[in-house]
Amino acid sequence: MAQVDFNERQLTLKLVYFGPPLSGKTTNLRALHGKVDTLNRGRLMTLETRDDRTLFFDLLPVFFRSNGLSFRIKVYTVPGQPMHEATRRVVLQGADGIVFVAHSDPARLDENRDSWIGLGKNLAELHLRVPIIVQYNKRDLPDCVPLDTADRFDLPERRLHTASAVSGEGVLPTFFAVLGATWDALEPTFKLSQRFGVARDDFMRTVCAHVGGSERDILVA
Ligand SMILES: Nc1nc2c(ncn2[C@@H]2O[C@H](COP(=O)(O)OP(=O)(O)OP(=O)(O)O)[C@@H](O)[C@H]2O)c(=O)[nH]1
Ligand SMILES: [Mg+2]
């Protein structure tokens, strides 16, 4: 759950990138790291084998101060390989928002499903109800699954985000989508706008300025 300290005027959020093996979760984080102003980011921590498999998790801390408020956003990825189930649950604990990074390769759609089911089980066990943004990554591949027939993961009206994380395309709009959805989900409980004196759109614009985004990235989110 978000850490909200009204006395210290500090908000800490935890976002988790979840999804099947090799869908591009770590690549999303690397692209995000490349975009965030060096003043506003901590070290990108990754632990991988030589063939790009995440062993434990990746973490990118993003932090900044604005109008006397201190924001910390901790962005994690889980390891996608089936054997790391226990690790995924640990990383998901306390998440405020989730990005589900799906494959666009038609040959790997079953892996998307398996991972989605795994996510549902973990969230149920952890009693977590948090917003989930779906990103179809690797749109640069030939023969991508068309969006109009793509799996919408149990929600026919679900908005699907697209990315080609290797080139950084789509990475920021996905990030702003999960950030906005997370703010919206926390607002009824914490009354963030009122108690921090920051409107949602100002919060989004401030983050945008600190992660090297443009207004367009928020709007298309
Ligand atoms: N063509 C293409 N390749 C990509 C894209 N994003 C990631 N990749 C490649 O896919 C492979 C896996 O990417 P990772 O980011 O390590 O995948 P992951 O989801 O973190 O994998 P696990 O940690 O094992 O779950 C790497 O070789 C990436 O370069 C993309 O948008 N397009
Ligand atoms: Mg990884």
C-alpha cells in the first residue's frame, strides 16, 4: 500500500511490471531509466543471467520534490520464468499499480494467458485490488497480433497500450497510464489532492517534467 505521510508531505508509490518470460519488462525499465533526469533517479538495480533472464527483480527509484512535496516512485519488475513464482509474490506485495507486459508474438499468446492467470492468483492471495494497465510490447515484430482481436484479459472494454520497449516507444505513455490509474485508485481513501493540495493533473505534469516526457505522453496515456 502507498506510504502517505501528510506531516512530512511525502508520497511513496510502488509500481510493478509483471508478465510472461522475456516479454520486455526489464527493457521497459531500462528505457524509463534512460529517460528520467539523472537528478531524479536512483540507481537502476538489475539482477540478470547472461541471457537476459531476471533472477530476482529490477528496481528503479524515481524521486523528486515539488511545491514542498516529496514524491518517491519505486518501479519494480518481476522475473517471468515459471520457477520464480515465490519471488513474484514477494515483489507484488504492497504494489499500488501494475503494468502487465504481454507478448505481441502470436506464438506466445498462451504464455500471456498463463501469466495473467498467475497474476490473478497472486493478487487474490495477497488480497490486493490495484489498477492493471496492459501493454502489448514488441510491436516492431513482423506478424504482431492485431489489437482488435487481441486478448483483453477478462475486460472487453480494456484499453490496450502498445510499445516497442527496445526503442523506448510507448514506454512513457504506459508509465503515465499506470501512474494516473494508481492516483485515481488511492484518491478515495487518501484524499491526496485535497490533503497535499495538488491536483491530479498537476501531479502528472510534474512527474512528466521530471522523467523527460512531453504533455503528449500524458495525453496518449
Ligand atoms: N524486438 C523487440 N525485442 C524486445 C523488445 N523489448 C524487449 N525485447 C527483447 O526481448 C528480450 C527479453 O527482454 P527483457 O526485458 O529482458 O524481458 P523480461 O520480461 O524482463 O524477461 P524475464 O526477466 O526473464 O521475465 C531481450 O532480448 C530484449 O532485447 C521490443 O520491443 N522489441
Ligand atoms: Mg526481466
